[in-house]
Amino acid sequence: MNTKVRLCAAILALASFSAVLASCGSSEPADTKTTTADTAADTAIATEEVTTDYMPELPAKDYGGDEFLILTSSDADDNGVDWVTKDIYAEAATGDVITDAVYERNVWLEETFNIKINQFQCVTMTETKKAVQAGATEYDAVITAIANGCNMGAGNFVLDLAQVPYIDLGQSWWDQGIRRDVTINERTYIATGDISIVDNDATWVLMFNKQMAQNQDYDLYQLVRDNKWYYETMYDMVKNCAKDLNGDGKMTWQDDQYGFATTNDSAQGLLYASGLTLSSRDSDGYPIIETDLDRLTNVVIEAGKFMSDKTITINAANMTGATSATDECRFLFEGGRALFYGEVMQCVTRMRDSTTDFGLIPWPKFDESQDNFYCYVHSTAGKGVCIPTTQPDPEMAGIIIEAMAAKSVSTVTEAYYDKALTYKYMRDEESAQMLDIILSNRLFDLAYSYNWGSLYAQIQSLILTGKDTVASTWDKRLSAAEKALQKTIDAYKENE
């Protein structure tokens, strides 16, 4: 999502953005190619020339101190306490880099537009639907799981953001990959990007033990840079690093060393790393069940080699006797008993106290024919913004949401990306470079989110069990998947 050059460019852009808001609501794009701010910043950052050609066309507005109330996730919402929303509201600066960045951004919004930013923490989709059904108008926006946004779009609970005045989803502070993947017939009901750091936290990544890699002479960073980081390469490393440490002739999570520590969700981590999705779009922009079945078969077979072999991979689902298997899986990696650890990006921050020196890399390409490295975003953990259909002033909502997203680049994203991750939790500069790659090439598959006809669940099961029955499974589930998909499409069409 954000490279350092793009981050610098956006910071320069926001300096000019503030000037536009302070002066007037000009309808002409602001030209910032030769501003004083550009010249000073070029000297300060000493990088290649950074320019920006277009700024948000936001009018100067005074909302008279009105409250802008946003629904956000409580610990009862999707995925529990670890995913409570922390990037929308801050009562005061506390010294925590993220909290202070959120507070700084919101103070700027409040002073610029004379509003008061506030939140109501709840089970977001339930509360949004209840409010809309009751005709309630107090909620101005909602930050919710990406899957929830798709669901509420189909149910006519949230607005098409592409039609909301002043929201420009083509801007760099909106994630273009996820926008592409969730848009239905040119309608986008949820968007994410710099407005939320949770979509970063919910991105599936690979961590590796640097000492173990060094002992085996594995230069993982260079493999990524050289575009030679493939499934096969990773599999050979995983096999090589699995060891029966106590020599009892069996592999147990309490005592032995594995090549790979993870959860069931790495089935989709590997699947989407191949660049495949189970759905695409027809000529009218509606989703269809479609994939390259030959490639899918090969991907499932190779991914199954990782996920089904309990002698080389420890899956939290198989950690019998563990009090909290997902935590124990992370502890095993932190304890130096796994080369790779596959989990969401948020687990990097959960290892803030770890003494293990670890690095970060993208998931491997399936083979040399693949153009990019790809990582998927967890559909119920990753979050974005929606606007309820009962919002009484969509123009006001559009202005505030667009300004919040843009201002987040130089505040919340900078804190998350350059401070909290790169320097506090990450162990090296190379991992920050890898993060650029990861966040720039993300996938979100509607077939995964909706699981039409349990098709995705069946493909995941094949990967987890190592079964080579893709073609027959696809044929068996396709009819049910297409019927379920048609119901989704009918719901979207009814809203139109």
C-alpha cells in the first residue's frame, strides 16, 4: 500500500491540501509541482524527485461543532479483543505512537471543519443494520470488516461510496487492489486504505527466524529481490529444518522443531499467493465462479504438501493439549523452534517482547510464470469504511471521510509503517522493504468472503488434507455455489 517514496509524496500533498482548505473550495485541481514545500522536502529527504499532480477537491466547510459519530468494533465484534478498533478515535495523546497519530489527525479534522469526531464501539454490522431498519440517522459512518461491508452492500444498508460526493476512490490513500476486488458493477460499498491500519494488520504474511536461516545459508531477502522465491524453494527449506530434537521418533509441538508454524488460514495464504482467486467478473462487473482449474489443481497439490504433513508443519489446529493453540504456535516460533511462521501482520506487534531475531517476507510465488508476489487480506479481520444509507448528509460524510483518509497518510500510516513497525518491532531495514512489497500486492476474493455453496471451504479442506480431488470437488460444488452466488447478485441488482 505505502512505499516510503509514496509516503513522502503524500505528506507533501497534504501540506498543499491544508492550504487549499484554508483558502477556498476551488473546483480546479491544485498543482503542486513547483511549491516551496516540495523544494524543502526534496532537500530534506534526499531522494528522487517527488511530485504530485492532483489534490482532493474539498470545499472549506464549517459544521458548527456538530458531532461526526463513527461505529467501530468493540471486543464483542468480529475476531474479538485483538481487533478492537484503535485507529479512529483517541480521547487524548498518551505517548503511544498510534494513539498520538490518531489524536493528531482528529484534532486537525476538528479544527479544519469545526466538528467533533467520536465513536460508538459495538458489533458493527448488527448495529448498522438495526439503525438503518429503524431509520436512525445518528451514525455518520461505520468501520467494519470488509466481508461485512460486502454483506451490507447486498442488503442495501450502506451507500455506494463511488457515488458519495467528494469521495474519490481513485486516490492513492484508497487501496486499489481491494477496491478492485470488492467492486460490484462499478459499485463499491466498502473501501479501505490509509484510513485504517487494521487492513494492514489483517494481511497474511510470512515471518522467518533469521538465525535458523543463517545457519542454513538461506538468503531469503535476496531470493525475493531476485524473484526466485517460489513454493518449491520454501518447501525444501521447510523439510530441511524440521527436526526430532529429543530423538523419540515422533514430532510433537511441545518438544520438536518444525519448518513451518501456522494455522488453517495458511491454506488460503498459499492459495492466494499463487495469484489465483475462485471468482472473477463478467462483462457487466458482477462476480462469477471462475478460475484456472488446471493451475488451481497444481496449486492445491503443492500447497497440500505444506499443510498436510505434520512432520514438517505444526498447525495450531493440531496442537492437542494447548491452552491457546494460536498463542502456543507463536510461542513455538518465538522460542526458535520453527523456520517460518505464517500469520496476520498483527502478530508482528504481538511479538514486541520477543528476543528471537526474525524477519518479514511475502508469501512465495507459485512458479516463475507469476508476475507479482501476492498476500491476501483476512475478510473478517481486515476493516474498511462504509456509510449507512440513512446518513442524512452524504456530502458532509464524503468530505470528512475523504479528508480523514488523506490526512491519515502523514499521521496514522506514518506512525504504523515507519515507527511502530519498522523501528520498534521489526529487526532490520530489509523487512521494511519487504513490507512495501506485501502491502502493494494484496488480494481479496469474494468467493472466500461469501463462501458460495461452501466451494471455498472445500478447496481449503483439500489443501489441509493434501487430497488431489480438485476437479471432482469443483464439479460437485459448482452448482450449489452458482445458485448461492445468484442470490447475492439478485440482492445487489434489487438495490440498483
